[in-house]
Amino acid sequence: MTSTSPFTDIGAVINAIIADIKATQTTQTTRPGAVIYIPPGHYPLLTTMVIDISYLQIKGAGHGFMSIGIRDGSNTSGWRETQPGASHISVVNSNTAAFVVQRAGDPGTNGRLNSIIFRDFCIDGLAFSPDYYVNGKVGISVSSDSGSGHYSDNDSLKIEGMGFVYLEHALVVQSADALTVTDNFITECGNAIELTNAGQACKVTNNSIGAGWIGFSIFAENHQGLLVSGNNIFPVGRSMVHLKNCSECAVSSNKFKSYYSGMITFEGACTENLIASNAFRRETIGGIAAPMVDDLFGLIHLAGDRNAITGNFFSIGLASGEVTPPGSNPTVVLVAAGVDNYLASNYLVSPGVPGKVVLDGSTTGTNVLYSARNSEFLAYGAPGTYTFQPTGG
């Protein structure tokens, strides 16, 4: 164990506890794991916590989340409290990860980590400097390259009831099987959830998420069967759900509100994904960074084959002077590439400038059914390369 106090460096304390667990659970058949409890309190972190054992739960007494962005822009003299509460970890040093989940070895054997849980505490990066949303701080990093030439896969990792604030990267998970990210506050971070390298059968559900304008709210790469559902995703992030080379994923029943196009972006070979029953709201506000893409990019930018966009509600609250390029109409869905994509029963409300569903000339076999009026549809391909059934009127 260590004589260091958790009120001096909670990272050193938890690392010592994990070392003790490893010393007492030494064989393949005697590894029940452990629970490390973080009581209510404010704990500075100077040393990265390294988790290299399975069946470990690190839990607190509540995420104690507070919107630091709202605090920093307000007169707080009459506030009852001005700091996050409950179980609160402060990442003191720049370019530091609070937790690294990693074990050297082949991912199919001794390198694999199972059933690690983070629950009910807050990881706070404290401040961004010199650039907003940039400080090099990471909340939880999972399966980074172990140095063995392999990525340590992880199975059944759970992030639940957490608070993440003022981190450049809140949660980065590589090579995940059956990951669960649910019921978290992940806001005022440069990037919220980044699922990289590959993954299968993962879910991101029921979170409140708001990334910075330079980053991603939810990014998934080479994922199969990802479920993104029940999330409330706030305005600023430049890409709210970004799918890169993903297949058989479902993005359903989420609430999106954004100051930019590109709320959902497909990149690369995305096939057989479902975008259904979501509510999209596009508006603008002064005092934010210029958009990284213009309004012709699409609220949904689709590229790939045999994807379906069904039963969604789109609301555009832009005046003519707020659209870029000037004089254009905002694109609601852009089918930018691919074959046999399917749009059906989507509803568009656009009382200012009318929105459009647009098909690139390279696309073929696209079906657009009851998702736009005649005046809201634009196809660059020749007749016969698509099917269009207009909404009445």
C-alpha cells in the first residue's frame, strides 16, 4: 500500500490498491475482482491510474456534475455552490489521462480485459488553455497500444452514471466487445465518446452529451452492430454521430440539436445501418465558431450502401441570411454516395428557408418515399437511377 493521501493524489492511491489486488489474486481460478469505492469529496489526480486486471469496479457516490461553462459565464455570487460535488476527481496536470485500461499481451489471450465498470463519479479537467477545448487531458482511455504490437481487446466494459467535464477527450475506447456507455453526463469536453479501431455489439444509450465545435460527440470506427439510442445531444459538436466504415448499426430515438450541419455523418464504407425515429433541430446562435461544413453538407450526410433513414423528424430554424453559402437552401439529407439506400416517412418542418433532400449524381438505386415535397427534392442523377414518391403538396 501507499502512505499517500487520496486528498493529495488519488491516482497513486488507486494504483496501490490495484497492486494489492494483483498480489492476492494470483491464479487463473481465484480472480473474483474487487470494488474500489470513492467516497464523496474532491480528489486531485497527479498520477494516471492504470487498470490491468479484470472484474474491477470503481464506483463513487454520484457524479456530482456541474456545468462549468455556465458557471464561468455567470455571476456566481449568489449561488449555493460553485464546484462539482459528490465523488469528484480533478485532473491536475496537462496532457494526462485519469484512467488507462490496458494490459500487454495478445488480445485473444492474456491481453484481454473483462467486465470493468466505472460508475457514479466525476472526472474534471478543470480548464482549457490556451485554446478552448484543448488541454491534452483524457478521462478514460481504454485499450491503447500496449507496446506488444497488439491492442488489448476489452469485453463488457461499462461506463455508467459518470460525469465528464473540461477534458479534451472524455472517453476513448479501442477494440471493444459489448461495451455499454449509459446514463452519463459528458459535456463541455473537446470530444465526448470516441470508439476507435474496431468494435462489435456495443451500445451508447441514455446519455447527455455535448462536445466542442472541434470534436465529436459520438465517433465510431469499424463498428458492427453499434446501438446509439435515447441520447440527448447538445448543439455545439461539429459531428454528433460520426460513423466511419460501420455496418449494421442503429441510431434511433435520439434528440439532436445543433448549430451546424453534419449531425450524422457517414464516412467510408458504411453499409446496412438504420437511422430511425430521431428528432433533429438545426438553428444558429451568435458567438460560436464558424461551421466546419456549409449547409449543403446535410444534417445527415450519407455515404454507403443499403442504409435506411426512416421515421425521423427534421426541424430547421434558419432565416435566409443564416444559410451558407448565401442564397442556398439547407440540405436535410444528402445521399453523397452509394447504392440502394432507402429514405421513407421522414417529416420536415422548415418555416424559414426550405430544406431539401439531395441525391448526388453518382448514387444509384436510392428510394425516397414520403420524405420530401416536390419542391424539397433535388436529384442530380438521371431518371431511372432513383425512385421518388413526394409527400403531398
